[in-house]
Amino acid sequence: MKNVLLSGAALLSMTSVLAAQDLPQATSPWFTAAQATIAERLAVQPNTNRAKNVILFTADGNGVGTNYAIRLFSGQLAGGLGDDYVQPFETFPNVALVKTYSSNGQTPDSAPTAAAMNTGIKTKNGMINVLDTVNVGDCAAGATAGVKTFAEIVSDMGKSVGVISTARITHATPAAVYARSVNRDWEDNTGLPEGCTQKDIADQLIDQMKAGVIDIALGGGRQHFLPVGVTDVEGKEGKRTDSRNLVDEATAAGGSVVFGADDFAALTMGNNAPVLGLFEASHMQYEHDRAGEPSLAEMTEATIKALSGNENGFYLSIEAGRVDHANHAGNLHRVLVDGKAFADAIAKAMELTNAEDTLIIVTADHEHAISFNGYCGRGSKITGLCMLENEQGVEHTGEPALAADGKPYTVAGYLNGAGSVLVEQADKTFAGSRPDLTEEQAIDPDYLQQALIPMSSETHSGEDVAVFARGPFAHLFGGVIEQNVIFHVMNHAVSAQ
């Protein structure tokens, strides 16, 4: 037996020679593409530079299944079959699977999952950046059980901090960047129990902007910053009952506040004045319906350019919040359009930053109860019917696959939700059968995917999500990790000597 020590390059060379000389499949494009992938992987070297910048992208509810659907949609939108399409972040060299359970939930909500990524610990469903020794909603105990956020850590290093969301800026995922709360629903003062000393989430954002921790915050949620009796630019009334106008307070503190796409485009950011963008009373519009609001890519571009003016670097959290909401609604079309907008924002961040000094992390907080049906032929529209495989070619035959009830079915559906085929009867029982469905009906943007269990809102699931990373210390992502490890990679990357 010989002990031979071979370099990666030598191994690649031997493999290539073997492929070229001895294997009948060596000329297959599948084979040569795989060989190119091996060459790319062999060239990857760990980046151990200290991270000047960290960008954390979270598509709320974009687990492995939802991401697969978005890949198909994006690829088909580009004119291909879909499954071989590569999203921008899928080129990142480092990938891991992430366990998303919370400390008290097999299936998590967005509060503890976002807290895990921003503080390094798991906590209970419904709580943001508070130790899990506290009961949900226990204001008195929570007052002394808050933890320090990654934003506060890097702010102490002199870095700038931005937070972007297409949901309300006070919603769970963006709130985890700057707030601590024993109840994620305390977005304004109306939910606070009598005598509770914890500030509501909108109030905490203004405090963090005044303190210099948060430099830029963009999203929806105007209603939580305005008092009852005061209407916003769209005529919608505020919700606060403490008579405080937090928009006026932000302006009085030297900040710039904007409400729409035009004033956002005219805004000059990066002059050390905090910026608060509130583009809707509640959540921002779905990308499919967007009008008068900046896109996620536009907000990402403007914020990166502004924060890059700090020579010490920045931390930027970017959430595609409405992927989650469309999943809850059972409306796959809007899931996919918002998912494509998320990928466009990532591509913009990749363009504007350097992998040598910027750690970009792309992940999700949790998955949904999405499922994929049948043996669909390639090219079956992800929002449409499952078409039969073509035994004489590549693309599907154009003939729908039929279930045992003799009816066609969609490529994707949900295990529960508003599209349930079971309908409540007069006696409060549930019964029903699947209706006939055409391709035209299925691909309608307002179509709700068929579901099994009847629920007014489809639920999260507890399965793993993926994390993709490039830049300093991205190689620390690998295998199957707990979600709170994401914080520790970011913290190590900005602290490395």
C-alpha cells in the first residue's frame, strides 16, 4: 500500500484526466458543469479579515421550500424551466441548515427567531431580546431581563446601524435590532398593561435613534408613531393614546422623516442625521401591488450608500417581511414576487460591497406549511398546475396530472390555511371536495393555493431554514446549527484580531 499526499490541484487534475479519458459520461453537460463546480469549490479559501460591515438579510418565512418556489418562479420569469436557475445568494460559498425552534416552541414565531440572530440566545415565542427566564407579558420581570443587541455592540465600536423592513418597522423582525419587549405586540402604548414601565416598541426606536444607535430605519408602521386624532399623509389615523407624536419628536431631535417614494428619492442620507422612513400606516405594500413606495432594492441601495460614509463600517438588517404575510394568506403569487424582490435587493448589496471586508448573511427566521405535489414535469409553472413529465423530451407535456379524484392539482399548496378544501357546514362540521381547476385560475395573482386543514391564517412550520454567507468568517457557517449561532458568527467577524 502506498501513502500518497495529493494537493487539491493534483486531485482535480487526476479527476479531469479520468473524466476525459475513461468515463462515457465525460462529455455530458451535466458532468462538465459538475466538474466546474468542483474547481470552484477547490478555489475557495477562508476569509479571516475582520469584518468592517455586516449585512443580515432575512426573508421572513423563506425556508428551504419557499426558497425553492422562489427559485422556480425567478427562473421561469427569466424564460427558463426554473429549477436550474441560480439566485444571487445561491452563489455564496458557505451554506448551513439552521434549527429555528424557540426555547418554548417547536414551531417558532418571528420574535424569538429574530432575537436569536441579534443577541445570541434563544427565547420564548412572543418575546424580543428578553431572557427566557421571564414569562411572556410579565412587564415587571422583563424590565431587568433584557439583553444587549448586536446593533448596540457595533454602535459601541463606532459603526453605523440601519434597519429595513417591508413590514411595519415595529414588527418582530426589525424590532429585534433595537428593542426589548416581553410582548412583541406592544408596538405602541395601547397594548401596555397599566403600570408597565417597559416602553412600547415605537418609543424604543425613537430612543435608539436619539441615542445614536440606529441611524436609518425604513419600513411601514406610521400608525404606531402617531396619536389618535392625527391622520397621516394617506388620511389614516394614528393609534397612540398617550397624545405623543413620535414623528414630531424624531424631527425635533434632528432626524429626517419621509413617507413616500418621491420624498425618499429626494432625501440626502449620510449626513449623520438619523432617517426614519414610514411608508405605510401598517405594513408596506406587496411588491405585486407596490405604488408610491420605494422597493426593497431601492431602500437597500440608498441605505448602504449612506452607511458606507462611516469609515468604521456598519451593520444593516434587511427584512423581506411580506413573504411571510403572503404565505399566511395562502397566496403563493405574492410570496414569489416579494421573494424575487428580496433577491434583487441582495444582488444590489453584492454589487455595492466588497466580499473582502463585508460579511453578507442571507437566511430566514422560519418556514411555512408549504408543500409540493406530484411528479411534475420540468417547466410546470410554480403557481400553476402540475403537468405530466415528458418521456420523449425535457419540458412537460402540457397535460395536467390528475389525482385519484380525477381532478388536476397545483405544483404547490399548503397543509393548512384559508384555501382549505374543507368548508364549514351549518352544523359546524367541515366537509368538502376539491373543485375543478384550470391553469388560468391557478396562475391568477389572487388565487389562494388549495390547503388541507381549514385555518383563517396558514401557520409557520418548525423545519430547518438555510443560511448562505460570503465575506469575512463566512466559512464558520456549515453543517446544522442553532439559529443563535448566527449572532456569534457576526460578533466574531467584527471582533476578530
